[in-house]
Amino acid sequence: MHAGLQGLAFRLRQLRSLAGRGITSLRVRGWAGTLERWRQRRATPSGETRLVRPPSPAASGAALRLPRPEAPRASIIVPVYNQLHMTLGCLRALADSGDATAFEVIVVDDGSSDATPELLPTVPGLVFHRNAKNLGFIGACNAGAAKARGEFLVFLNNDTTVQPGWLDALLATFERYPDTGLAGSKLVYPDGRLQEAGGIIFADGSCWNYGRFEDPAHPRFNFVREVDYCSGASIAIRRELFEGLDGFDAFYSPAYYEDTDLAMRVRDRGLKVRYQPASVVVHHEGATSGTDTGSGVKAYQVANQAKFLERWREVLARDHLPPSAGAEIASERGRKRRVLVLDACTPTPDRDSGSLRMTALLRLLREEGCSVVFFPENRAHDGAYTEALQQLGVEAWWHPWLADVPRWLAQHGERFDLVIGSRHYVLGPMLPLLRSQAPRARVVFDTVDLHFLREQREAELAGDAAGLRTAARTRKAELALVAQADLTWVVSEAERVLLATEAPGARVDVVSNIHDIAEPGPGFAGREGLLFVGGFRHPPNVDAARWLADDILPRIHAKHPGLSLHLVGGDASPAVKALGQRSGIHFRGYVPDLGPLLREVRISVAPLRYGAGVKGKVNQALAHGLPVVATTCAVEGMHLVDGEDVLVADDADAFAEAVLKLHDDATLWSRLSEGGLENTRRHFSPDVVRAPLRRLLDELPGR
């Protein structure tokens, strides 16, 4: 089919899908709820990089004061040779950056003939060192490192303007990725164009600043990546490692290729070199050394490439691509497979169970060596949530970079080995395009849960004939995708068994919720109260909260009047919020960190009367050793045994009695606590999901 016709067909399919979802939302949420849901999904914060300009020369020296902590975490080393105005601008930006990290600044003067040696020693807080003779860039950096007290050395050119938060972000790379040996900043030209998003070393020893002259806001340049090297204009390394490597190698004196060589030696130690896009530094390239490689200091760039190639020839031939491969292919080291992941929205793991699972899946794909691209159906940059994916190492795309999906797939589809499409209404309109534009990719239909099963149960509970017809349409759509996809993921064995009957012959794997075991909290005696957690834009949670407040809690209070209930969840309607006005109910709304509540309350309750899939609220409580009272629906497919791992009850009287029994029985509480933790280890830990994931990745054709 012609590309234009393919695009038109995709838009028609997508329009039909949106219309159907809109009708369903109107029936379930009403006009107000549907409009609010649409507003949330279409909110598009900007991912634009806004630069703080360097201070004017007149302001650069005014009241300049630098921190000098007793125990700096970072030592920022700034080698200088003349260019005093540039140095003062650099120091001013450091003083004004607002970073929380304790740092000292060491300026190494390499024989300046201007006013540098007279003025800089008078700057409060600054550590100033003047070399007895000109040592060149490498010698000056090593001299500064010898005077450093910090755990980390940060080498910073004096022709730079650091942006607020640059240092905190740079050092956070080492915390998030403990195998990081060296981390580098995003370098931007003063005119706003990108200078470097990490560097590429080709097999002939030549190098390329990835993204040079492009838009620094582009999704390709805004996720943490393992790279070949980072330019020494702004890099961080542990002082102990730098000393163990004997610093920058004087073999490359006076300058050029010393940063590239250092990165090679870091990797030779089994550590990684990473690019950190959240650390932004404006680099006035050429201000100190010029740009002409035919004369002056820049001439050493050509000579030192030959030295570098001779030293690393064997490694370069084995592990690096030729220049003809192109920068895009060579831009991220160590990635064996390229995976595209599609979902309705950017994951919000602090708000809903599906997002928690998706975030864990993306993390596992990265840990298994995959290059991961993600885009949400709504194509929104979702602020901190999008940035969290980027820090996870995920290449997250958004509008306007993703303005036209058919055109985007035509441009990028060939690169993918695997596509994972979550939810039938996201993958359904996309599948014909994927088959055409990403022909080598295996397609996985990630159901998240079987939507038709949830809709059917809701309609049956309410006696809703229209709802049953909607469920039948969803069933048809989901089963069609199960038949067309190369593999389908469900979240429970119960759903796999159901699909064995509904879609015989289809390949189906269980990829359930993913939870780490939490640190143990207080025991039975140190806890009090009940907890219900659920995002209230999800109708089953609204129904459960109302049933809990209307029918179950009054029965509990009849025998235990002082027992309090905490209702937690975002996107609540006024009717749900009003439940908090009742005696014994505390409506908490959205709680970004559930940890304190999970360690405070004695029992988690999950009175769901309909739904499908595995319930994250139950998983989360069990992973914290918090016993759960739940309905049969709430524990479906979770391998839980009533009385051993959980208490199960399906009517109001029985549910209230189970809560009261558990609340007063320390022995039972402890047994369920241990049983829940063991259930998490056996069925819902990251290692459980690795097996089907690795099996799938191993089956992908090689490149």
C-alpha cells in the first residue's frame, strides 16, 4: 500500500478506536469525567532546553564567592591560561548554579600573562594554584587533581557556563548506575545548538560529537546512554579511579585525545562511560584553543589521533564500527537488540499499577542489553515522568518530534527487532503499519489485563446490557490481536488458560506484575488501621471504595468503632472525596510515596467486585509484608492460598469478619505477612519475568 494511503488508513483506524473509547468513557465516567480524562492525556509539557546565559563581564567579578566545604563531595578542576573574563564567567555560573552537592573549585593557572594570577587568589572560597611553568592542558588537570579533596573529580573547561542543577545530575549518574566509571554532560553551543551528546570513537581512531549542530531538545539526545567517550569540557570520575589510572596520560601532551584515552582505560577496567543529558553545560568551543587544526594547540588533535590509533588498534578493530556505519548506529554502546514499546500514556508508577509494571518492564529490557524506544499514544512530554524514563536509559519520544506516526515509522521502523504494544486500543490501529514499516520486528501484544473480561464482569454486576455489548466488541478486538501478534502477554495463569480456549493455537506467555521485596517494617504491635489504595479514574476502584464505605466499614465499626480507614488514590471524583467526611475514613488522595503508610497500617483491603488481571494494590502490600483481606476477584491468578497468604471474602459480612479476625490475631498476621513475602519472591520478582523475556530476545533474528 502506498505510504499516503497507509497513513490515511491508520488515522481512520485510530479515529474509530478513539470514538469507541470515548463512548465507553461517557457511559462509565460521564461528561465531566471524560473531559478531565481527555485533558490529562493531552497535557503536553515542553521538553525544551532553556539556557542560562553567561553573566556580563561587568558583573562577573562582583561579589563573587565560591563554597569551600569541610568535606566536599566533588572537586571541580578548572584549568586556565589567560582569558580571565571567560574564567570569571565560568566561576560566576558555578557560584549561582544552586546545586545541592557540596563542592570545591580548584583553578589551575598554567602560566597566564594577564591579570589571572593577581585577581583569582582574592576570590573567597576559591582554591587557586599556579604552575611553576606551563604544563599544557593535561599537566594542569593532573596538577589540580593532586590538590583535590572530593570523592569525585569534575574537570570543567573555563570557557563554559554551567546550567542550574548540572552537578547534581552528573553525579546522580553514579548512584543510579553503580558500574559507571566516567560521566559526561550535555554540551551546548551559546546559540542553543547541540555541541555533543556523548562521543563516538570509530575503528580508525576518528571521533564524532554525537548530535553536533542539532536541537538539544530532540528525544535522541535526552536519555542516559553508554557512550564511547565524553569530551573533557565537563566530565566526572571518582578520584580513586582517576588516581589508579595515573590521571590523564602525558603521552598526549599538551592536549587532545587525553579524554578519549581516559574513557578507553575506564572501560578497560570493566566500567562504563555514560552521557548524562540532565547535566547541561554551555561550551564556548574554540574560545581558548581556536578551531583550526592546522596550527596552534589544535594541531595536536591530528597528531594525537595517530598516537591513539596505534595504542588502541586491536580494541578499535574488535569493538568499534567504521565511520561508514554512521553516527546513529554507533551512538549507543553495548545494545544487542532494538525494541519499540508503545502504550497509551507515559508511565506514572506512583499513580497506578499498570504504570509500575510498565516501568519495571522497561528497566528489565535495558538490563537485558536492549536499546529501548518508547512513545505514548497521546505523544505528550509528561514532565518528570518522561524525564524519569530518560534517566532509566529509555529513548522517549513526544510531540512535535512524533507529530506524524506513519512518517515516523517509515523513517525508524527498519531499526527495530521487537515491538511491544500495550493495550488493544493502542496496538490495534498500529499493527498494519508495523507489519509494513518494521518488517523485521516481532510484535508482542501486551494485554496489561484482558479488558473484555473486566468490562464483562462490570456489566454483569450492574445488569448493564449496553456494557455487555461493549465487552463483546472488546473481546473481538482483543482476540483478533492475539491471533495476529507473534506473541501475547497476559498477567496471570488464569488469563493464559482462558486464552487457550478462546484463541487456541496462539502463543501466550505470562508476564505479570513486577515487585521488589521491600525493607521490613514494624511488626503487628507497631501498626494500626486499614488501607485501601487505587487510582480512582479506574471504575473498579470507585466501586470498591463505595462498597467498602457503605457496607463493609459500618459492620467493622459496629464491633471496633475506633478502627480507621485510609483511602488513597488520585483522580478522585467529588463523590469519592466525600467519603472522607464519614466517621473513621481519612481520604488521603494522591500519595507520591506509599512507603510510610504501608509500614504504618496493620491491614490492606482490596474489596474489588469486578476487574481482570493481577491487582497491583495486592502485590504492593504483600511485597511490604502487609497482610491483605481481599475478594476472590482481587486475588485472581496470584497463586495465593486463603488463610496462608491472604484472607478471602466475597460478601460484606464475611469481609468485615475477616478484617476483624486479622486485626486481633498476631499469629495469623505474622503467618500472612511471611506468606505474602514468599508469594512475591516466587511469582512477582524481576527474576521471574526475566525467563520469558530472555526466551523472546534469544529467538530474535541476528543482525
